[in-house]
Amino acid sequence: MTNPQGQNPAQPTGKRQLRGVSSVSAAAGAAPESRTPAKAEQAADDKVGGGAGAFPGEVASEMRKVIWPTGRQMLNYTLIVFAFLIVVTAIVWSVDWVARWAVEQVLVR
């Protein structure tokens, strides 16, 4: 099955998209064996939480899903932030200095 432009359709790659699809049927291009209807799945997602007592467990569950950056990535991100701060600080200082100089020229003379 192809889309109107003649390309292959996009294949789901995430856990959420592949839920209910066995690896054999997904590789063969067959329909999923058991799939929950979209409305039932959405109703489960829209359900109100279990209150303040359930919150810490939900936080821990979400934290396990996070893809944490490596040490090298964190070093790169930190250096980029510091470089950006230095550039922005230089720009603000320059504008401040020019504004001070202009005010002195107008008011002192």
C-alpha cells in the first residue's frame, strides 16, 4: 500500500505506536492481532488521575520514560549555554555603554 505520492507509508517506531502489534505480524505487514479502538484508548488517557496519593508513582513512571542525555551531551549543552550567555551579556553591555555615552553627549554639552 502506498500513499498518493507513490512512497511507502511511514512505519510506527515508538512503543506507543507498536502497542498490540506482534513483531512477526508487523514485519510481515499484516494487520495487528489485537488493537484497542481509538476511542477506548483515548478515554483511558483522558481519565482523571488518582489524586495526590497517586502523584509520586506517576512521576516515577514518567521519569523512567525520559531519555537522559549522556555526559558528553550535557557538557556540550552547558558550553553552548555559557557561550550564548557571554554573547548576550556583551550585546547588552554594548547597548548600555552606547546609551550612556549618547546621554552624556546630550546632557553634558
